[in-house]
Amino acid sequence: MVLLMRLGMLFLGRSWTVAIALFCAALLGCGSGKPWGTVPVSGKVTYEDGSLIPVKSMRISFAPQTPPIDAKTFPRQGTAGVNVADGTFDKITTYKFADGLIPGKHKVVLIAMDNGRDLSNKIPKEYTTAGTTPIEIDTADSPLEIKIHKP
């Protein structure tokens, strides 16, 4: 009998532990761990004269200018492939596929590739890093018209 009581107490103890854990999870909610929401953004990237950038593939990245929440919580960068046939982009991914960008301002970075080769001769070097790119967009301005100068 004592053994059954001890087993019952052990089970009851575990039940309470599980109940408390579930209660705490309910208080915290089913959050995704994303401190920022996202908004859908689309647009087009071309040279200043409106002509297409002649590359086989291109990626566009958006470095958020939103300040971090603390020393460990920084906003995530969004990225998308560019349809080089018409210069458009629309499936920007920040947390999950095609979820959009963190609202606000972002520095725009362009990377062009051709069979694994960097095509910096098609995109000026200044557009290839967030620290040097002169392009800053605001998600409120979607659809975006991004224009770069020809190298």
C-alpha cells in the first residue's frame, strides 16, 4: 500500500509539474519568437534608365534599420530572388517563405551571379553591402521602384 501511495504521489507530483508548465505556456502564449511582425513587399529593380540588369540570377536583400530590442535581439534581414526577365521581386522571406519584411526602413543590397561567378561588373560594388549601399527603402512605399546606376 505504501508503495502505491508513493507511486501516486510521484505521479501527482509529475502531473502538477506538467500542469504548471502548461499554465506558464498559456500565459506566454503561442508566440513565434518573432519580436517584429512582417508586411508584404514587392517591387522592381532596374538601372536608372529603366533597362533591365543583364544577369542570369540576382538576389535582393533588405537590411532593417530598426534598432535591436537588446544586445541579443536584432531584427532579421529579408531576402528574395529577382525575376531577371522583368526585374520584379515579391516573395521576400524574413522568418518563413514569402512572409515579407519587418516594417520600416531597410538598406537594399543586390548580388548578381552567373553559374556561381560574382558579376560585380553588372552591379556597382557600392550596392553589394549594407554598409555602402546608397539605397534605403521604406516598406510603406510598396511596390518599390529600385533604380541603380550602370557601372
